[in-house]
Amino acid sequence: MDVNLAGKVAVVTGAGKGIGLAVTRTLADEGALVVAGSRTTENLHGLKGVSPMAIDLSAADGPARLVRHAMGEHGRLDVLVNNVGAVRMRTGGFFGTSEDDFAWAMELNFFIALRASRAALTEMVTQGSGAIVNVASVNAFFQPDAATIDYGAAKAALVNLTKTLSQEFGPRGIRVNAVSPGPVATDLWLGEHGVAETVANATGVDAETARQTIIAGIGGFATGRFTTPEEVAALIAFLASDRAGNITGVNYLIDGGLIKTT
């Protein structure tokens, strides 16, 4: 299916690896012109249709500078993908999670998206069109636990923001949706200092045992495997496209059947 993204201008945050890199590649493969913001850009150079920008998006003016760069380069903005996010496993539970820990999680998982959305919406309102896709998480609502208490709260705030913005800006031709992946085969889960390794170190087992224990503890996957970054990217590309022209205010799950309820 042609998702009609050819010639569209897209900004992707956290584009240097994982889901962000997959989204950048997918949008570019569909013909979009992608301005890809990331602290590190070595994985982005040489990709056709991609303009990398090395930027610290946690700086208060970082998201707005990324949007201004896209506007300066292309003169318009059609798509924003708020992908930046991070999680630190809080093995000490609630009492071991400080207010500074919560502030860190909110900054990385909510405030960057908030600032980027504000900057992008300013341009999209002028155009009378646009699409924003926020990368949330099943941790926003599914079986929350102390190990991700700050991350889940921040992602829940992002889902709430998605719903609110969709209502306010829908009449102005702008759609706002979210995707909530379950565990994805990225460094966040499987890499060095990722979820599996952190839990393994805390419990005295190897990373693979920790991974299996975590997945079993939250109910397992119907598909029997992690979601791939490319699968998440394909869903995001569809939601960003005109093919999803009357879809807004929705939070889509992509979790391999992890969540069993409706």
C-alpha cells in the first residue's frame, strides 16, 4: 500500500537508534523528507532523504531548534514523530525512586515531546494540516509496577496529552495519535544496561534468564516474540499518512498480544 508520504516533511526525535532509526528509514523509504534529530548521528549519515541534526533535545530550546531547522530547510512541516524516551529500572521500588528520578523520567519521556509538539503545532496550524505521532508505552496503563513507576507515569502523561491535543487541533486539520509498544527488540530492552541486564544484575541471574522471567511475569506474548522496531515504524508511518486521515486521538497497541484485556 502506498501511504502517500512522498514529498512530506517529517521531523523524528531520538532518530539515531532503535525505534527512532527504524521510523526515520521507513518514512524516507516512503518518500518523505526526514529531519532526524539525535544526540548522535553516525547511523543517519548517507540515508537518502534524511537530514541528520546532532542536537540535545533535553535542552529547553532543543525541540524548537529542531523544528526551526526543518522549516528553514524545507519551508513546511507535515509530520512530527515524538520518539525520544528512556527508562531506568527502579530496583529499589517507590521508596528507592526519588523526586529527581521522577523529574528525569518526565523530562525525557514527556517534556521533550511537549516542547516539540508546541513548536510543530505552531507551524501546522498556519498550514492547516499535519500529523503528530507520539511513542508511548504499554507501561502507561498495563500492570504498572514499582520498577517502572516513573517511566509509566511519564508515558501516561504523554497519552493524556495525545488525547487532549487531538481534540483541540482536530478542527484545524491536525491529527494527533500515539502508539504504545510492548517490549521491543532494541537496546532499551536487550542492550548493555538495558532492562534485562539491569534486572539480571539486581537478581543475580544472567540477562537471558532475567528476560524470560520478566516476560513470563507480565503474561507472555501470544506471538512468542518481541516486536521489532520496523513493525513499530510501519504502524507510525501509517498513522502519519493521509491513509489514516480520519484517525485521531487514538493510542494503538503493538505488543505481540501481551495485553489480554479489551
